[in-house]
Amino acid sequence: MSRIVITGAPGAGKTTLLLALQARGYTIVGDTARTIIQNRRTRGLSPRPDPYAFGQETLRIDIENFDRHAASPGPVFFERGVLDALCLLDRVTPLNESELSMWLSKYQYFPKVFVLPPWNAIYVNDAERDHTFEHAESVDRIAQEWYRRCGYRVLEVPMVSVDERCTFVLQALANSGA
């Protein structure tokens, strides 16, 4: 079983890509941060608590999702994951290398991470995505640096149709023996 991360900039098409992979029969796990924001809004709360609390809540749910799919046959595609939550927490309270090594040994994903770069032509704000496109560009840089620091090979998904993005991801996995 392979846990495969689809990460990158907000508004870059991650959810759309995952839904297309699901339509092809693959198991997917949606974006935890978006779910948290939606739940907070329905309870009349601000969209996000302070960054550390937000990171902790995201991490807790991402760990549950990681564990839930431990026995899943075949690949499981995650929109972000434990490592993205750790990146957020590291930005607030930096992890030392031994802490990071512990997390990396416990929560291992497929060694190639698929990053969807900022794409201005498709970027739109919505109830959960209330940041600027410049923020999306910053998130992309941070995510790519973080995954490289964690020892993952970053594959940037091209800005092409959803079908072509699916093909890109699946071919990259097939070429890796996943």
C-alpha cells in the first residue's frame, strides 16, 4: 500500500485532481484544513484558531486519516497530510532534527510528493480560501522546501487539464513501481 501526497498551493487544483483520481477508482483523503475551517464556520467561530492550535488540530486529524488507511489495498491519495501539518507547526515552533526524524520514521509516505504549483488562471477565493494569490505562491515555496528537507522527491504537476494531471501522476507512479 502506498500513501501518496498531493500538496502545494491553495487554489492550484488539488481537490479537483483528487476527485478525478477518485472517479478513476482510487481512494482519496480530502483536505483536513478545509474541513476544520468549514466546521468552525458552521459553529459560528472564526475560520482559524491561532496557528499553533490550527496545526495541532490538523495534525490530529491527519494522523487519524493516516492510520485509518494503513491496511488499504492499493494507493491512497492524500490532499496534504501529516507532514504538511508538521510544516505548519514547525513554522510556529521549530522542530529540532531528532523530533523531525521521529515523525518522519513514524509517518512515511510514498517517496515522491506531487506538488501543484500556484496557477493564477484557476485561483479563486471561497469561504475557506480567503488568502491572496501571493499567499498561495508563498505556501508553494514553503511546501516544496519542507518536503525536500524531509527527504522527499518533489514532482511538480504541470498546469494542464485535469485529465492530463491524472495521467501525469499515474504515469509517475507506474514508473516508480507503486
